[in-house]
Amino acid sequence: MPIRVGCLGGGQLGRMLALAGYPLGLRFTFLDPGEDSSAGQVAQQLVGDYDDPLLLQRLGETSDLVTFEFESVPEASATLLEARGPVFPPPIALRVGQDRVLEKQLFARLGIASASYAVVGGAEDLPGAWTAVASASRLKSRRLGYDGHGQFRVTEPRELERGWAEIGGVAAILEQEVPFDRELSIIGVRSGEGDTTFYPLTENHHLDAVLRCSLAPAPDSAGLQGQAELICARLMDALDYRGVLAVELFQVGEELLANEIAPRVHNSGHWTQDGAVTSQFESHLRAGLGWPMGSTQALGKSVMINVLGRLPDPAGLLAIPGVHLHLYGKAERPGRKLGHLNVVGDDGSQVTSSALEAATLMGVKLPTPRYGDSFWPN
């Protein structure tokens, strides 16, 4: 009988988990409030709230194990399901991933460097927080911010009250703005027995706090890979983790600072679908099932470009050498993630050229190649 995987959340990450699991003989059921969710288009879906007790019971009864595809699902729902059967990653990872203060405290306890911050429980804490941080900062809601939501840049004290109103007057942190050289991410995989493996570091480029493209393996990152793996391994061990964990990082000189964790498959790992021996989605499922972990080795050089707001012309993109297109079955809406494409190949100049051509066709701006005609050194 096929193994049945339940999933809290039915977005594009769930969709890609299912598509990675079908060749392995797995079956999927998703719980999501949206009637036309991305995952629901390719698998069975229970339509309703994440904390609906009857639907959670049905999900648990029809699943051999359960995962989640984003960190905004209620920790209580994952904990309830865990009482009935295996849940991965562990619900404690949700608790930490949903709360910036708990996240920062975990970094500090494990000796992982991160930006300075001050806790803001209410408006009365704003002046003291500014005194503690005393530099350009970002006021960030303590819980459930993503893609730049719940954030406000503060450069002087008089902006604090406006920022507080902008983020909704909720509990927050005031975090020092780091003058980083670039943004990187490491994606690790951990089995239930504690075995770990890691994908190559990825370089990420954002605009308006939304990821636009990723380069993998990150150029000139060989000297940083071990440092990033140590950070990720410490976090996974501390959480007794099972599955894929993404850690967003700032590079400052030769030091890496931890920014955030994502206890799930991650946008910056989408390149692995076409550019690695085993995709992050398959790796997540293998780890959850206790199956042997696949190779995380890169197959060449990859550029991932997010498709935002407007659907592209598939025929035009697929005519470009090395392009692989992944659409999520979503309707167009300004700023919405509708899909992504991966450009993969052995020759850095050719991959760069194809990526720039695809970006031009979609009206997307990519970073300037740093090595003449290539993102990577020859």
C-alpha cells in the first residue's frame, strides 16, 4: 500500500513536494483554506482552516506521516497531529521559526553570530530599543513576517512611531541593519538518526524584500561553505531536526551572520530541482521517511529566477538553452509568485547568457555579471 503523506499548507512548496514524491510511489493529502490551491491541483485536498479539529483528525487518520510547507501554520496543529503519528520537521521548529526573539535567542545559545537587536513589547519600549541598537535598523514584527511584510526601516528616532504604526503596533524587535557584502543561504538535510548533508551555498538577490534570483553554487564561496554547514548543523542538532532546513545568512567580510531560519523547503533551493543530483523536495521526503539521503551535489551552475505577477510565454522561455520552467497554477496578481525557472549548465558564461535572455523576456532585472560575461569565474 502506498505511503500517505499529509501536509499542512497547499501552496507551491506543497505542490513541488507532491511532484517530487509521486515517482517514489507516495500519495499526498493537503490541508489548506484555499479552494484552488497549487497543491490541491495535483493532489487530494481538505479545504478548511489549519486549526479545524475535524479536518486535522481526518488529515491524521489518512496520513502515515505529516509535514508542513510553510512556517505560518499553527504550532498547536502540528503538535496535535504529532500525538497521532510522526510529524516532520518537529513542531518546536515551527515555534522558533515563527518568533524572531526565540530565533535570536537560539542563535545566541548556540554561539551563532547575528545582528544586534532589542525586544519591543509595546510602544513604550521604542526609545530604549533605539538607545540599545543606536544605528540604522529595521523594526520587524516579532511573529510571522515574510517577504518583507511586517518590516520598517528606521534611520532616526523620530521614525520609530511611524514604523510601529506601519507594522500594526504588534510585538517586535528592532534589529541593527547589517552592512553585508551579499546574502547567502545554506540548505541542510538531517535524518532522524542525526545524519546530515548540505547543498552548496546559494547567493540570493532581493528587490523590495522579495527574492528575485539565486546563483548556485554561490560564486567564490568555497571558503565559506564549512562555516555555513557548521551553523546549519548546530541548529538542526539543537532542534532534533528531521527534513530540510534553510538558513538565510549575511556575508560580512569572511564572516557569516545568521539572519533567519526556514523550517521547510525554501525558495532559494528551487534550483536543486534541475541543478542537483537530488532536489530539496525529494531530500525532505527521504529524510522524513527515514530513507537513505540522496546526493546534494550540484550538476553544474544554476540560476533560479522567480516569476512574479505576470505569467510568461512558455514557448519563448523554453527556446533558450538550459531553461527549465516551473509554474504553480496560480492566477496573475501583482507581486505574486507564479512560478520560477532554472537555467542550468556546465559553462558559466552560457548559463549567465541564457539567464539574462530569459530575464529580459520576462522584464526582470538580474545582477550584473561579475566576471565579464559570467556570474562565476572560469
